[in-house]
Amino acid sequence: TQLLEQSPQFLSIQEGENLTVYCNSSSVFSSLQWYRQEPGEGPVLLVTVVTGGEVKKLKRLTFQFGDARKDSSLHITAAQPGDTGLYLCAGARSGGFKTIFGAGTRLFVKA
Amino acid sequence: GAVVSQHPSWVICKSGTSVKIECRSLDFQATTMFWYRQFPKQSLMLMATSNEGSKATYEQGVEKDKFLINHASLTLSTLTVTSAHPEDSSFYICSARPGTGPYEQYFGPGTRLTVT
């Protein structure tokens, strides 16, 4: 059972376009992380959200944690080729120990 | 801060031999380290969780006698692939979790293992 559903699974867009990636669950998470991974490398932590309704910005990236802490979104404004990569959301459940990863969204930004 | 290293970054070995991969947290103490396996164009598959000074907890379907994990200190965990077979060829990634913080993990750069 995939507890964290990411969508879309694959996205190919032109440079300058905006996009949103979603991470949804029926479970409540105490925190949720977003990572970006480039081919042949390990994932790099982008952000951690903890509070329901929280919004964090990282340059052109905007992350939001749902009010009920069951879902999150990543919005990229004016995508650039350097944004290309695999985006992973990961959540830790209250009282849990393991982090649960989504299946990932593979983004390709064409110049 | 929060840098995790892995060594080697890539390794080629012959079938039947053993390979050791090291994972180090360079600037923090990691109470917990995780080992993942990643197949091409797929997400991470958790293999095992290791806590310093105790036995690793393996995920269902992962052979603990084949994938030996040792977490000898708060900054070092090792994964040994014993009697490697070509089907063990994969990208292995470790991560480390600091003692504080909301369950963030910091990943190593990964090790590409090829078994011939």
C-alpha cells in the first residue's frame, strides 16, 4: 500500500512554465519533507513542513502543508532546465519511526 | 551542515565476492541511519534501519544474512553485500537522521554496485 501518493508521476514542460506537484495521503503526518534527486546522486533535502497550513518558499519553489497535515504541494514558478530531476515527498507519522516516501515525480524542463 | 558521505561511489565486483559500503555523517551525530536501494527511474526502497549499537531492523523481503549492516558509531554505518550476484547490481543510498529535528534525513551521494 502506497501511503503517500504523488502526482503527476512524470511531467515534461517548457522553460518558463509553472507547475505543481501533489503529495496526498489519508494518514496524518507529523512532518513532511520534499527532496530533489538528480541522476546518479542522492536526494537533497529541499524543505521540511511541520505545521498544518504552513507555507514555505525557497526562491521559485513554494511548499504548502495541508491544514489537516495529510497532503502537501510543491509549486515551481518559471521552471528552468536546472529544475529537472526526481522530486520526492516523504512523511513521518506521529509516533512512527520510519519515513514513508512517495513514488516520486520526474520533472523534465526543456530549454 | 548535515553532510553525509558514502564510499565508494561506484564499485564493480565479481559474482560470489563481498562488497562493503561505508556511510558517514560528517558534521553531525546520527542516532539512526537508513539504507535504501533504488532501481532505475524508481523511488527509494528502504532496506533496513540501523541504530547505533544495536542490530539493524530489516524490511520484509530483505535478507539480513546477505545485506549485513553494522552501525558501530554515531557517525558510521556500513552495508556489506555478501556473496554478490548480478541481481544485486543497483544504486545503494544511505541516509542519516540527526538526534534532533522533525525526522529529517540527509542522504549520501549513493553507491553504484555492478556485479559481473
